[in-house]
Amino acid sequence: MVILIVMSDLKNKTIFITGATRGIGREIALRCARDRANVVITGKTAEAHAKLPGTIYSVAAEVEQAGGKALAIQLDVRDEAAIQTAVAQAAQHFGGIDVLVNNASAISLSNTLDTSAKKLDLMWDVNMRATFLASQACIPYLKKSANPHILTLSPPLSLDAKWFAPHVAYTLSKFGMSLCALGMAREFAADGIAVNCLWPRTLIATAAIEFNFPQQMLEASRHPAIVADAAYHILMRASRDCTGNFFVDEKVLRDAGIEDFGQYAMTPGAPLFDDLFLEPDENS
């Protein structure tokens, strides 16, 4: 039996989300909005893209429609000064920050010889570096929160070479995010700041899957709502009792008593593709 200590809801809590214009970031924003949270929508997309849906303003409008309060901030997470400015603006606008969700991510599943310096720098800057800098900027405000959380969308750590060999640069950048969480969980434990990671058991139907992989992989994915629901259950936990964890979405929801995972399937009944970085015993 899993005993969880939980908070009542996220009403009036301020949630700062990187990469929130679509996919998992957008779904987390909308899930928090249903609790009437204050949601800071950040991302590079301020004008509609020809192929990709969602802007910081369209998601902010959706947050308001869902019952939350929204602040849209255009942000390139590779820019240290812009991160500091965005966090300060959010804290001033809503009176503080209670949660940081490090969702922004860049992916290139290329082998060593096919990974250019440009790709390497992009993944390192958007994944590890931005996670570090966004956390660094938010922590002074999180220390003042009653139930502060940093939640990073990155995988459980492993030194098994099979996760590195096919795409060394991408794996380094994602594990770099997880290492930030591992260290910061211990560093800020006395401050009561929960620092955790969350990773999906299966592929998630994001734009990265839709535009970079075969159609059958998209059809064998789950909707981003499953990750958002798992994130919500993590953020509801008392921060002092929940830190340094590498959560998997399905396990979080099972522990919360949820058993119907068919509701999240892009293609009901179709076999699902497992995501990277998970061993079989971590998949449930």
C-alpha cells in the first residue's frame, strides 16, 4: 500500500512552465488551470506557426477558459538574462512562484558522427543548461512558498551503455537534466523544496513524434494528458515528503488509484511503444 500526503489543490498557486505552447507543457498548464492556479506560459512561439499549433497567447487563453489565471511570456530558454527577467516578471505579477516545471526540451536521436556542433549545443542549452538556469532563477522565490516544487521532464538515471550508444549527445543532455534534479533535491532539502523528475512509460503524442517519426509511432503513443495528470498528482504532494524521485507517469497514476489507461491512448487497443531510458520493471 502506498500512503501519500497530499495538498488540497493548486488554487492561487503560481506555476511557471517552460516550453508550454504545445504538447506536455500545454497539458500541464491546462491541468493546473482547472484548479484555478496562476499559470506562467513561456515559450518561443508568439505568432502562429504554419505547421505547429499553439502560441504562448493561445495557451494563455485556454488557461483562462479552464478557470486559471495566465501570464504569457515569450522566452528563449537559451538566454540566461531572459530567464531571470521572465521569472522576476512572473513573481512580481502573481506575488511569488510555487512551482517550476522544466518541460522545454530539444531532441536529435543522431549518432556521434551525425551530430553537428549546432545540434549538440542546442540540446545541451535547451535541456541541461536551461533546467539549471530556470531552477536557479526560481529557487529564491520557491524558498518562500508553502509547498514548493521543481518538476523536470527527464528520465531515470542509468549508466547502461545501451542508452548512450545510439545518441550520445541527446542522452547526455537529458541525463544532465536528471542530474540537476538529483543534486538540487539534496541541496535544497532543508528549504523544503521538492525536486523531482517525471518520465513517460510510453511514447507521447507530441509534435516531436508527429514530425520526426513514422505515423505508426504516433498512433502507438499516449496523449500528453497522461503526463499532465501524473505531474498534477506529484505537485499535490507535500514537498518535504516528496523529493529526489524519478517518477514514471503510469506508476504515479496507479499509486493514485487510477487504472483506466485506455483513456489516454491515441489509438485505443493498439500496442504501445515504450519510451527510451526505461527498463521493463520501471514500466509499470
